[in-house]
Amino acid sequence: DPKFENNPYNGFVYTSFQERATFISHGNTARLVKKHGDMKLAQICGTIASDEKRHETAYTKIVEKLFEIDPDDTILALAGMMKKRFRMPGHFMYDGQDDKIFDHFSAVTQRLGVYTGHDYADILEFLIERWKVEKLIGLTSEGRKAQDFVCGLPLRIRRILENKALVDTAKKGGSAVPFGWVFGQEIRI
């Protein structure tokens, strides 16, 4: 459940974020596998990334137009979706064995730099700038609160990431988890 609550604004906000995230992750995967010599997989991932970029462009333009014609409801939708901490569609993945496969997969992508918390904050900053969220005027008091929340969120996320990095450094290493689609091979998360 992407938590759209039958509100199309929520759907367009979510999809704008999600398409940029998948563009970034597929592009990073393409670069990573190319570095390791798999040119065919790099080409496939690059093609997917460029397709995701086209989707991102379309959805961000829709939300940009929503901000022009209905800034108050659009900023409320953006703030609402960010408060819900929406997840990517991959959180539905299941390999028939591991109920936490998405969490484990996410830990690996974070460790490898395929998609990180920093990417999440970068995407939010990009969208705030693209949609000129900081410059919105004529908002209701509720809209201004939502604007303040959204504009302050990237810094809050980065602080959380810094604290997490300190904890992770103290832990050192991590555990290994078997991944069914890699023939049960254990991968450090």
C-alpha cells in the first residue's frame, strides 16, 4: 500500500520520488557492474535507468504544474507523503523463504552505494528545488507548516544518517544473510 489515500496528488508526489529513486539505483547498478566487467548487464541497467528518467521527468512536471495551480493542497500532499515514510515498490519482494528480504536487500544496496539514505535526501532536495517549494507564497497556515516541514527534512535526514554512520562504524562488519536468488549465497549486510 503506497498510502495514496485515494488522493491523486499523493500518487503523483510518490511517483515523482519513486521514479527518480529507481533512475538513480539502476544507473548506479549499471556503473557498478560495468566496473566489474559485465558490459551486457551494465547496458541493460543503463537502458532501464534512462527509461526511469523519462518517467521521472513526466511525473515531476505534473507535480510542478500542481504547485502552480494548487500550491496549498500540493504542499500538504508532499508533506503528508514524507510523513508516511513511503517505501519503494520493492518492499513487496519475497523469495519464498525470507520475510525480511527487502530489508536485507536494502542493507546490501546501501552498503554497495546502489541506493543510500544520502540518495533519499538528495532526491528530496532536488524535488524541493525543482518545485520551488521554499518560494511558495500565499499558503494557508497549514500549508506554511507543511512547507517548513518539507524544507527542513533533508537536513534532518542527513543528521540521522550521520548518527547512523557513527553507530555502524562502532559495530563494524555486519551479519551475513543468504539470498535465495543468488543460490542461497550469504551476503554481508
